[in-house]
Amino acid sequence: MESHKPFSYNPQEVPPILNQPQSTQPLIILAPLNVLGKSSSMATCPSCGVRGKTKVEYEASNKTHLLALLICLVGGVCCVCCPYCNDSCQSANHTCSSCGAYVGTFKN
Ligand SMILES: [Zn+2]
């Protein structure tokens, strides 16, 4: 009997395909969350998409009025304006420096 040698296919001998064509799919870069502080922060504008430093305008919040009332009761009328002068007592409204769109508010 003559053994007929079948065609053996050894998958390990097949060289791996190294030069796979690079996919040209566009990279989807997720914009980092806008972390807004009480001062000008890096943020991505939801309106024009420009990422940059925001413009900040301070606005008296309810907490400011409450603090002013408290100071009025405790320290007297002359100290009432203190929380309005102190940025840390006010909420910071961030707007886009490019188009002026509202980006977000930082509340203390
Ligand atoms: Zn903008």
C-alpha cells in the first residue's frame, strides 16, 4: 500500500498579514468636559465649537443675597456690600470668547 500524502494545510505556516491597509476612518475625538472654575477656564463652546479660554462675568447669586442679609444682621449695614465685591461669593457666568455664546455657570 502506498500512503497517499494528503495536502496538509498548516495554519501556523501562513505568514500573518502585516501590511493591513490602515483604516482611514476619521478619529472621533471626544471633547473633554467643560470644567468651569470661578475664573476664566478652558472650555469648548457649544455654539461655535471653538475651544479656548472663556470670558467670565460675575453675578450675584441667591447665596450672595443671603450672605449679605446675614452680614447685615450680624455685622451691620456697612459690611453688606462685601459679598458683592468678593468674587468667591458670586456665580461666574462663562461665555465664549469667540462668539459670546453662553457656555456655563460656575456656582460656589
Ligand atoms: Zn463660541
